[in-house]
Amino acid sequence: MAEADGTSSATPTEEMNGAGNLMDFLDEPFPDVGTYEDFHTIDWLREKSRDTDRHRKITSKSKESIWELIKSLLDAWSGWLVMLLIGLLSGTLAGVIDLAVDWMTDLKEGVCLSAFWYSHEQCCWTSNETTFADRDKCPQWQKWAELMTGYTEGAGVYVLNYFLYVLWALFFSFLAVSLVRVFAPYACGSGIPEIKTILSGFIIRGYLGKWTLLIKTVTLVLAVSSGLSLGKEGPLVHVACCCGNLFCSLFSKYSKNEGKRREVLSAAAAAGVSVAFGAPIGGVLFSLEEVSYYFPLKTLWRSFFAALVAAFTLRSINPFGNNRLVLFYVEYHTPWYMAELVPFILLGVFGGLWGTLFIRGNIAWCRRRKTTLLGKYPVLEVIVVTGITAILAFPNPYTRRSTSELISELFNDCGALESSQLCDYINNPNTTRPVDDIPDRPAGPGVYSALWQLTLALIFKIVITIFTFGMKIPSGLFIPSMAVGAIAGRIVGIAVEQMAYHHHDWIIFKNWCRPGADCVTPGLYAMVGAAACLGGVTRMTVSLVVIMFELTGGLEYIVPLMAAAVTSKWVADAFGKEGIYEAHIQLNGYPYLDQDEFTHRTLATDVMRPRRNEPPLSVLTQDSTTVEDVETLIKETDYNGFPVVVSRESERLIGFVQRRDLILAIKTARQKQDGVVSNSVVYFTEDAPQIPATNPQPLKLRRILNLSPFTVTDHTPMETVVDIFRKLGLRQCLVTRSGRLLGIITKKDVLRHMAQMMNQDPESIMFN
Amino acid sequence: MAEADGTSSATPTEEMNGAGNLMDFLDEPFPDVGTYEDFHTIDWLREKSRDTDRHRKITSKSKESIWELIKSLLDAWSGWLVMLLIGLLSGTLAGVIDLAVDWMTDLKEGVCLSAFWYSHEQCCWTSNETTFADRDKCPQWQKWAELMTGYTEGAGVYVLNYFLYVLWALFFSFLAVSLVRVFAPYACGSGIPEIKTILSGFIIRGYLGKWTLLIKTVTLVLAVSSGLSLGKEGPLVHVACCCGNLFCSLFSKYSKNEGKRREVLSAAAAAGVSVAFGAPIGGVLFSLEEVSYYFPLKTLWRSFFAALVAAFTLRSINPFGNNRLVLFYVEYHTPWYMAELVPFILLGVFGGLWGTLFIRGNIAWCRRRKTTLLGKYPVLEVIVVTGITAILAFPNPYTRRSTSELISELFNDCGALESSQLCDYINNPNTTRPVDDIPDRPAGPGVYSALWQLTLALIFKIVITIFTFGMKIPSGLFIPSMAVGAIAGRIVGIAVEQMAYHHHDWIIFKNWCRPGADCVTPGLYAMVGAAACLGGVTRMTVSLVVIMFELTGGLEYIVPLMAAAVTSKWVADAFGKEGIYEAHIQLNGYPYLDQDEFTHRTLATDVMRPRRNEPPLSVLTQDSTTVEDVETLIKETDYNGFPVVVSRESERLIGFVQRRDLILAIKTARQKQDGVVSNSVVYFTEDAPQIPATNPQPLKLRRILNLSPFTVTDHTPMETVVDIFRKLGLRQCLVTRSGRLLGIITKKDVLRHMAQMMNQDPESIMFN
């Protein structure tokens, strides 16, 4: 595409023709031409073209001197350098967040006397008086009530601890929401819908800025520590993308080109998921499948590098002290059996239903927040939800602890040394078996009471998460979704296990579950359930299975995970095609063109502007418009650009000029070029004709004219037009018939048409 | 794009206009319109459009009756069914090939007396007389000389075994090359270059046919068993794609749409790599990174499914008896140290150099084969190379055995029970350590003699592989490349290990290698070397690392693998951008548009036909060409299609008509429609005018006219044109200036221009 930034349209032909003319003020590039306004869509082809130009310049210069050669090499390596920096910073931030969350979550309950900056676990590790069985208890760690009253038991102590727990939670969440409100409004939410939109080529200035990075990191810690039903995984992707944007600004290659910048951001998103789940390959696939729009192979490779660096940085910080990147890493040792696919698929169905319920409920609530008074009091909303969450969560041990810890406990297989209530099985004293191979046992009373508590926790999590996601604090939904699935999965797992133990003569158990064998692993059910629920909400597929695979570290369990993920996606898709992120994109009216097939039978002529009864298209002519005409046109319309035609009669298209470039060019010309007045004629032709001296000086604007605007014919099916917009990343496209200009289709028109075809409100698409 | 197959161009507008006219013979679709000829390029947009039409039809019909609803559901599920079938068949074939290769490789040395269909290992497993230490020796397994003469020792016996080994090898390879020559010439080579080309949208009929599948499977076994320096991994991808093509023919959705068919083939390629390396995720990434052209997310997910099914099918066959999918699966237990990155990077450099040497040498040899007498005697060539290989391979124990076994031994860490010569270390009798943690030890004489033999094997493999790849038998280069790298890596590994043992006071070892510690794992070096060499030859990156990761099963070793893979790619890229597959595509002149950036500064006008001094473009007019004119044009030119303009004077474009469709339409019209004679006027307009009865009946051909041909302006930079061709999968594109038709650019023109810009012979691009 011939370029508007004053450099690339200088093709050999033109240079020849232009040689004999007057010096053109546009020969020197002037600032800001070729940039975009906030909340506008970028033109991918143009960005790519600009980068190729830059690259050509550097390559040709590099032959001139050693210094230029070194500069060109530095330029070539800057991509890798940016990836390294992103990996290091996002890994470090993830580590810091993990450590801080760990400490602050425990701070709600008590404090370490030997060193107040230790979390409960660290406090008792450093204590020598603790045995392995009592590893959670040590004199250095004191609950608040114990510290204040000296008593450790009693109803008063319980109430005091309860009260302080709620108070801390309210304090944390108030701090979080206030910081977000005051310093960085963009720091709220998970950020993934916006990142998807940005990566698809939309400009939201400040969304990935330094302040957002700082505030999001701090408030994320506060929000997670406050005990709200939210996770840090989604926001970590936002944090990593902020890091990416930060490092882009170090290199003009990335800071000045919105297309190249988005390549870096795609890789940063991969690094974010990599540290969130300790899954570098899963992170790359997540970026590819879920968030990225334009993902060339070069980006694939660099994303992988960034994801690995981030993972290794996090591992060297070792925030959980277990040499793993996440709390809920787990290794299973027993195989699964074909018959177990039935409960796994049922969990998939549950996951799909949960996904549908969550998306519908959450979107309805968010819409209410947007349209009613509720949206006016975000701080109050956060305080109230935190209060309710804390009050309901404290009495139940499974909701009181952090959600990551809960998931970790649910995923874990009951080993011989497990002290959890969930592992309160009745052991057969006659058998001594190795740790890894404990046969199925009857459940003890602890398991049954745990089941009740888990059921209550499940209902609580399901309800509260719907209201939490979308509040004005950083909030991810990966962890709450996984928690819902893990609880359901563990319950199902225990049920199947007990059935298999008590009824191994049933035909379904007969073949694979002999008495005394270890047939059922309830932890695996929890993991399958978590995958199903996450899949139902986000509609991730391959990346989800790969992330879960990296969490278990064995190909063995891919089939159950996959069966659940597929079922969950199918069930959820039956109720609505959109995942939670697409739903939020739509709710906010972002101009995001998703990858779904467009199957309706409309033509370009049905979508283009002007419509049948509208006034004709605003066009410029190549040699008969005056400066005043142009200024009037700019004042009277708000189009982003204007087609240029040979003459109004022939309507033969010669190019397209951007509104922004036109304004800048006329402004500059009026300042710098003598004789340009209101009735100067604007020329878009190669040569301005010789004109009498009495006439005002003409204004030559060919340099800002895009000589290769994209055109389709009026008979082009919309499915092809949508495909072209999507694959080439266009901003607008002109419509012609037999060489005559008929109209224009912008990305907004396409999105509105798609919304209309799906019986949605086309006016919900807000930006262009 | 409006369609040429007689269905989709019936837009509402046109249907209205056409209602009052005579019954048009084109109302009924006639056969073969919309299909492609052999060795032609498909039009992706058109295929996609056709599929959307088909989908629309099924959806609207599904509301009519239960039966149609069931049919529409079956249609929706057929994709998954095809994937399941591909996974099952390719997994089964891989298992059969593995078992057959195992047996036939051993058959060159001897036979199992208890059951001749047992391989050496199986024979001795079933024997009760064998102890673990002597697991390779058992009375049931007899070498040929032993069976014939009764002696087991002596020079005569050795010579007889040698002679019979060479004879078997010659017999196998002669059988393989003869079968390929007689039954399926397409079964030769690795197949990956052709599959890449096919997936990019080229038609090679029979390349993925049933005969190719059958013959390739059989001859692959023969070729690998003959001991030639080739692998089964690449051809397995071809075999899997043949399976994919086979199952496509069961569903009209896939068999009648070349675009949809390619989605299935992409997934089949993933299944092929999945069984070749036991790496389902790596397989999907390989398909994405290396072979596929158009890879929508839906395909990603289905590929993953096919890859998993294939892997599990192969695992249930369990060809190696180790519950693993490949012979060289390995688990390491010791960590690596930062300082080791130096030898790893050196191995990367070696891999890059090997890649360059191999590609240059192999391409030079293949070019010689194409241009000289050598190409006339493929059978003789195979026989000679087999003879030389067998004669040189037999005396060296590391080349005599199958290459997979060699790689497996090189990858293995020396455990306590390892009987290999490579593990002949001098043990310290005073220490008793667990199996996993054997400290570094001084090398014994066996290791030193093994080193010499390995060096000879390395040189032999390097030379012979260059001449083997590209012969007229199925031949993959993954295994030979890996073998070269593994040998080099093991040698380096042993050297570093011995250095570390004898000099642990050196500053580089001091920090991490205390005496008595297990610091260096030579097997890991072999794996890193294998990755480097494979990367140098194929230029795979992410998929390579993921495949290797799945072979070791630990995130721990990703960094060394990645360091080596990156270095190898950079070094090899410095000598030439192309991997071996691209080089072979170029050698054969296939029309493959690769993903590299086009950075030259040319415009569409420089590339389009007609050139400045050529006769004008052959066009049809919308209402003034006679049938005879059209027939003359078809006879005199060999263009694939003709633009249709309003009139020769105005040159305003209205559409594009395919040559094939035009021929078919005129032929059908002459047969079926009365009154169509040579001077009938051909109308491409919506309505044919009322004409006097004396004039011949007009021929209306609007239905085969593509009303939305793709156009660019003459000022469009070629980088944009290349991008459009690549992303939209175009076959041709028309060039206009101010609405006037100037010329046409075909994919061949683009490829020739690219070749010219890279100083290559543009005439090497052969097909269109």
C-alpha cells in the first residue's frame, strides 16, 4: 500500500515525474502523520508496509559504515532483547505477587512473631520445634486473638478472629479499589478482553501504561489477599502485557509501529500465562488460541522464548518453596480406566452448564452495573461484596483459605502422610503398602463432613463469583472457575471411589477394580472438573489441555482432560457461542472481529455506505477541489478518510486520503508554504498543471494519498469481505462496480452488520 | 466471491432480474464446474465460499424434517469422525511398520527358531533360559551362518554373516525400489516438501492416493530394514496424510472441497508426527509451524484430537514393549549446570554447519540426478548405495544396528545395569550408590574404543546420508540427522565428563562439580546434539523443542535444547535461509509461496502481465463477443481465465471467468441449448437484450462469471500483493488504474518475481 507518512509512496516512477517540479513541502516528513488517535483501529497493512520501509532503509544504510552495520544488527536483535526483558520482569513480578499474596492472606489470620514478614508456612518452617505431622502449628505463629487476649480457645476468641478476618479483608479491598479509582482506572478487571481487542488492532492509550502496570500489580495483591472470589492468573497476563509495552518504548522499531508492538504484546501474553500456570507451552498456545490476532511464526518462536525466560525467572525465585511454579502442581501415579470416562464426561457437562450460567449471570449483572445506579458506587460495591464474601467464607475451612490452596488440596491424591480432612479414610491395619499405591478404602467421618463443607463451598463459590468478576478491582476468573470445577470433581471422585469400594461386584467395576486395588484417584476427578469448568467459561481447548498437561506432567491424563474439555465446550456452545471474554468485548462495544465464520448470504452492496436513501458519498476530486472545500468537508463530516476520484462525473477511484493526514497537511501547508489560501486548488495528480500567476498557488497532496486503497466489487459476498477484513486487518474498504466508486465499508459497518445478522443490537458497536 | 458453480452467485437481486427470462440451461449445475486440473493451484476464497454455500443449504434444509436434521448433525460431526479414523489408522500403520521393521532388521542377521516371525529381542524374551545380563543371547536365536554351518565363531562365519547381511540389504532395497517404480512413483522420498506444497493449495493427483498409501507403507518397511541411512519419520507424515485423504473421500464435504480437504490433511500431518515421535503436542506444532499453510483454530483443535488418538492407538499396540511410543524415550535424573551451556551452544553450531553442509550437498547431488544420466537408472542407484552402505556399515557395531537403536543407546544415561560398551566405566568398588545417582567415573577401555567407532560412524553417516536422501525409495531424514547429532553430542559429552572428572579443580568445574558428584550426563549431550542437527536441517524451532521435550518428559531440559536449537538455526540461516524442505520445493519448481517477508521495493505494475512491449491483455467483453471469438481465444491462448470488461474502449472491469468453466459451458450449451451457433453473441450482462428472431440465439453466461474478482491498483507495492496472495490464497489478481483494467498477476508471476528478486532463475517456477 502506498504510504501516507511521506516516505514509502516515493516510488521510482513518481520520483522521476516529480523531479522537475517545485520543491514540495511534503518531501520532508512531518510529525504525527501515520499515527492513530485513541480508540481507533489501526491499519495492519499500512503498519506492515511502514516496517518494511524502515527495514529497507536500515539494510541499505548498513552497507555504508561499520557503525551502521552494528546498528542494523542491534535492530535485528532488539526483538530477542525485548523478549528477554519481558520474561525477566514478568517472572519477577509474578514471584513478588505470589510471595506478597501468601504473606497478606495469612496476615488476615495472624502474624509471625519471629519475623512479621513471614507467612504462616515460612514461619513454621524456620521454627525448629515443629514435627512434620504438626507442620501447620508452631508457637511463633499466633492468631490475632491469641496475640491480643492470650487465649487460643473459646467462643470469644473465635468471634474476635472472625471479626478481624473480615476487617482485614475490607481494608485490603478498600485500599485496592481506591488505588484503582484514583491512579489507574484501567487496572481493573482481568484485562484479557481489552488485550484481545488491542491485539486485534485497536488503540486504547494508557491501557498498557506504566501506571497501570504499577497499580495493577499492587492492587492485584490486595484484591487476592482480601479473600474475594477472584484469581491472579488473568490479571498476570495484563501485567505481562504492560511489561511488554514498557519495553517496546525502548526501541523505536516497536514504539513507533503499532503492528510490531502487537507482536511483542502477543509474546508478553504468552509469558503471562506461562508464569500464571507454570506452563510455557500452554502459555504460547493460549496466546495463539485465545488472545492473539496476528501471530506469525516468528512471533511463535519469540513467545516461546519469553515464556521460558519468565518461567525460569519465577522458578529461581521459587515463591512456594516446592521448586514448582504453581501451588497446585501434582503428579499422579495410578492409571485411569475406560469406565471412568463416564464421570469425566459428566463433569464436562457440568463444566459446560457452569460456563453458561456464569457467562449469562455475569453479563446480566455487568449490564445492570452499566445501566443503573449501581455503577456509580464502585467502591461501595466492592466493600459490600468483600464483606459478604468474608462473612460467609470464614466459617467454612474450605473457603477461608486462599483459593489456590483449596485447589491444591483438592487436586492432591491422598498419600500416607496426608493430614487433610479429605484424606480421613479408614485404613486397613493389616496391609502395609508403599506410599504410592494405597488401595481404595472406606471413607471415614472426616471425609463425610468434608463433603458437606465442600458442597456448601461449591454453592457459595458459584454465586459469589458471578457478582465478583467485573468489579472495579483486578479480578481473574481462572482460579474461581477451577475451584468450582475442582470441588465438583472431588465430590464426584469420592462418590465413585466409595461406590467402587463398596460394590466391586457391580458389572461396571468388576473388570478393573478388584478389592484391595487402587482404582479411583479423586484428585484426578478434581483436576478434570477444573479443566471442564475453565473450558466452559473461556472456551479454550488445546491451550487448556496443554496447561493442565503441564500441571500434571504426564501424557497419561490427557484423554480424560480432553474428554471433559470437549464435552464442556460442546455443552456450553449449545447455549451460546461466546466465551466470557467475547461476551465482555461485546458488552463494552469494542470493535473486535472474531474468528467465527460469517455464514449469511449478504453482499457488499447491502452493507456499504451510503445506503439507498442516504446522501452520496463524500469524495474529493483529484484536481478540482479547493482548500476551502476540503476544510468544509472536514468540518461537516466525521469520516476517518475520503476517497479521491478523477471527477465527480466519472467516479473513477484513484486513491484514499486519511482525515488525520489531510488536516495535518493543510495545517502545515498554511503555515509553511506561501500562497496557499482558501481557494488554492488541491491537486492529487502526479503533476499540477501550469497555472497563470494570478491564480493562487496550488496545493499538491499526492504524497499523503494512498494510491492503493483496497477495493471490492458490490457483488462480493459479505463472507469474503469479512474474511478480507480479518486476514488483512483492514480499517476500511471501498466498493466499486465496473470501475466506478459506489461506497465504502468500514470495520464498524462490518461489525454492525454482523451484529444485525445475529439479531443483536448493531448500535452496541461503539468505536471505529 | 460470487461463484462459478451455478449455485452461489444466485443472489436475491439476480434471481429477481432473471425471473422473466427464458429458462437458462445454466440454472442446473453441470458437472465439473468449479473443479481443478492436475498441477494447478486452487483458489482458497472460492473453496471457502463454496463450503459456506453448502453449509447454508444444509442448515436451511435441516429445518424441513427430522431426517434432514439428522443429516445436518452427521455433517457437523463428520470432521471429528474423520479425525478419529485418521488417528486409528495412522496409529495402527505406525505400529505395524515398527513391528515389521524390527523383525526385518533382525532378519538380516539371523532368525528365531522357535517362531520365525519373532525379532531377536522378542525371541529371547520368550526364552526362559536367558538371564537379564545375557538378555541378547539365547539358543533360539541363531545367526544365519550358525544355522547353515553349525559354527558360531571364526573368520569364515564372520564373512558368511557379512555376505548374507549385504545380500539381505540388497534384496530389501531392490524390492522397495522396484515396487515404487512399478506401482506408485509418488511413494518415494520423504513426501514433506510435496505435502507442504499440496497444503499451500496445489493439486497433485494421486500423491495421496490409496496406492501410494499401500506401496509407501510396504516399501518404507523394506527401505528402513535394508539398513540405508534413512528414517521412517518423514514418510510416516506422508502415510498419515494418505490416510487423511482416504477418509476424506468418504464425506462429500471433504472430497468435493479442496480447501476443506486441506484442513483434514493438516490434522493428518500432526497425527503422523505424533506417532513418529510419540509427541502429540509436538506433532500439532509441527503441522502448524512446518507444513500447514492455512491453519484455523478449528483445525488446531481437531489436529490435537487426531494426534492423541494416533498416539494412544500406537501405545495400545506397544511395538517396542516398553509402553513408550518411540524407542529413544529417555528420562534423566540429574540437573544440568549453567557452564554446560557452552558445549551445548557448540553443539548448536555443529548442528547449523551440518544443516548447511547437508542441504547444499544434497541439493547439488539431487540437481545432478535430475540433469544427468544418473536419473535414468534409479534402481541401479539404490542398489549401489545400499551395497556401499551395507558393506561399510557391517564392521562397525554402531552402524550395523538400526539407527533408532543407535540413537536410543546414545541418549541413554549409563545406569548400573547397562551392559553397553559406552558404559564401560571404571567403578569405584567402595561406593554403593542408588541406580539414579552414579557419580562421574573414569572411562574404561570400552569407552575409548567406542569413541573411535563412533567417530568413524559419524563420518560415514554424514557422507552417506547426503547421497541417500532423495533416492527413489521412501526416505526420511529426521533419524539420520538425529543420529549425526547424537553421535557428535555423545562424543562431546564423554569428553566434558572426563575433563570434569580428571580436572575438578579447574575454575570452570570448581563451582558445580565436586569429586564424587554426578555432574555430567553424556546422554543429554547426545539429545542436545540431535536437536541441533535436526534443527539445522529442517529449521524447525518450537515444534522441535516440544518434540524433544516430550521425549524427555521434563521441563528441566528445555533450556539446553532451546539454546542448541536457536544457535543451530542462526548458524544455518547465516549460510542460507532455506530448510531442506523448501530447498526441495524449489528444486522441483513447485508453486509454494513461503512465509518469508518480501522486502523489495517493486510495484504491482512491475510484475503484472502484459509487460510493456507485449500484446494487450486477452479480455472478453460483456455483450459483444461471439461464441466463435471465445473459442478462438481459448484455442490461441493457454491462460487459466479471462477478465470480462464493459467494452474494449472503456476497459472497465466487470468480472473474471475461468477458462475451464468457459469451455465446459460452451460445450454444454452447444449440446443442450438449441440455436447456439458460432456467431451467437455471448452475454455476461444481467439481461440479454431482445434481439430479432433472425439473429442467432444468444448465450447467457453470467452464471459462470465471477462478479467479485480481486483487484489491486498498479501502485500497490509488491509486498502488499504478496501478503494478499499469501493470506487470502489467491490464484490471480487483476490490476487496475483509476478503474481501468491494466493487467493481471498470477501466483506464478508473483513466484517468478520473487525468484528474480532473490537472484534465482525465475524459470525454475514451473506450475501455475
